Amino acid sequence: MKNLHYILALSVLPFVISCKGQKEAIEKLKPAVITETVVHDTDDPAIWINSQDPSKSIIIGTDKDTDGGLYAFDLNGKIIHKVLGLKRPNNVDLEYGFILNGKKTDIAAVTERETNKVKLYSLPELKEVGEVSVFEGETERGPMGVSMYKNPQTEEIFVIVGRKSGPADGYLWQYKLTEKNGSITGEVVRKFGKYSGLKEIESIAVDDEMGYIYYSDEQFGVHKYYADPEKGNEELAVFGKGDFKSDVEGISIYPTDKGKGYILVSNQQNDTFNVYLREDQSKGRIAEISVSTLESDGSEVTHVNLGPKFPKGVFVAMSNGRVFHYYDWRVIEKAIKSAIKAGK
């Protein structure tokens, strides 16, 4: 979630499940937009906000395959840029304002599993501007999940990377990005993060404002750590245990106020998203919303007004069918509030 710096309204009767698990309606939420299809298999989105004209913001998404790609879509779901020939790109995230060649540059980080690299691209044009070789010296590399963190005080930018498999502790590595000879590279600054060993860790999300990293330990739960490496490697919380049909997947963070909001986590095999309080995950799942996405791996959300279609922001989720779905946040919010009310 990278929009703390800065929707055809749909008439639907949402299908919601309260935190007590009771169905309160019968219809799944419908997306406002379904993107054009990619070639192979969509996996993970990110949202780049155009600070000059938010209605011209774009959605970045991966196409996961040996001959995969990175795509940019407009808010109507049309493909406007693409980078092809990537070796199984998995997840993507972005940050704003890296100083490259003396100029502030917004960048996207993409894991490329078959080369054991994180590839870096400038936004919005998707020009390659660097790369980081990850998990060097390890027998288990295969990068999957990625998220970016910008320290609000120092403005240093980091990438946090997960992998297909790894140790019970130190599963994630964090790299500080630096410029070298006109391109971006990175150096590892810490190794952290517990792993249950049940399946894998793919989805990672960072709350820059609050300074937390969250990651999905599939078939186990969501782990929480400090994002600033100077604050150490203590695990702060684990939540969501027992709330998922099988895989714990995509994580998205929607702020409603300073320090408050929602954390949405994909309940992949249930085609729903579990919702937790951004300010207090110990209260447990507060809602479960049913969507039209199928087997959703990755998701992202912004609270920024993107124009008439998405005045309170947009929630983007990957779906089977080689597409991404865009949901008007007002529809998501209505479903959450209805579920909370029904659960009382």
C-alpha cells in the first residue's frame, strides 16, 4: 500500500459473511472494470498514483510464466505499456521518489523467479533502471513475494523479498536500494521472518505510515514485523489463524484516517477477502466479503480519489482468466460495514 503520501457506482446486493460466518445476502460483489487479458497468468497488481492527474493513474500487474511480462493498465482496464520476456515474474510493488541521476523517480520492483533477481522499472513508462540479485549464497532462492518500504524520516527505500521455500526463521531478506553508476542496486540489510513450513510465503505488504510489514504464511496466518530494520526482528503479531479455507494470500491496506483503516487478506480458495482492523488486528476478523474474483493471489488498494469512477479509491484483485478486477471502494466499504453491523 503506497498511497499514504498523498467508480460507476454499482447497484449490487452484496454477498457478505459476518465475522461469525453467517451469510447475510446472496450476491457476490461485481467489479466496475475487468482488464484486458494478458498472455499467460495474472498474479499480482500494484497501483501507481499520477500526482498531477489521479484520473490518469495506472495499474501495474504481472503475467507469471517462463516467458512472462509486466503490464500497465489504465483505469478502464486497457493495456497501455508492457515489458515482455521476463523469466517468470511473480509479484510487484512500487515506491515514489527514489533519487536516480539527481531526479526523483517512481519505481516498480518485480521478482523474476528463474533468474533469482528483483528487476526495477521507472514509472509510468516501465523503463528498466536496475536489478538486485537476491538470496545469494542460499540453496533456496526463487524469489516470489516483494514489497517496498520508504522510511518517512530518512526517505531511504527498501525492498523486502520472500521466496518459494526457506528456513523456519530468516525467510525474508530486506535490501536497501542505492544508485551505482546510474542504475539502482541493493544491499542486504537484514534477514528476518518466521515461517511455518506448511506451504510458502508470497504476499508481502508494507504500511509506510505505521511502519509495519505484513506477510502471508500460506495455510498458517499473517505475520507482522517492524519495517525499519533498526527496530529489530521481533515478531509483533500473528493473526488470521483459522480464518481461511486454505491459502492465506494477497494483503491490501486501506487507510480511513491516521493510523486507522482496514487490512484485506485474500481467502483464496473461498473467493472472499477477510477484513481486519488496521489499528488492532487482535480483534480478529471483522468481516468477510465475497467477490467475483476466482482464486485471487494478489491484490492492492488505494484510498485516493481517482475521479468519477473511483472517488474513494479502487480495490484491485487478480482473478483466474488472465485478468485483474477493479472494484469501486464504495462497494467494498458498504459490504464491510454491512458485515460488521450483522455481526453485532
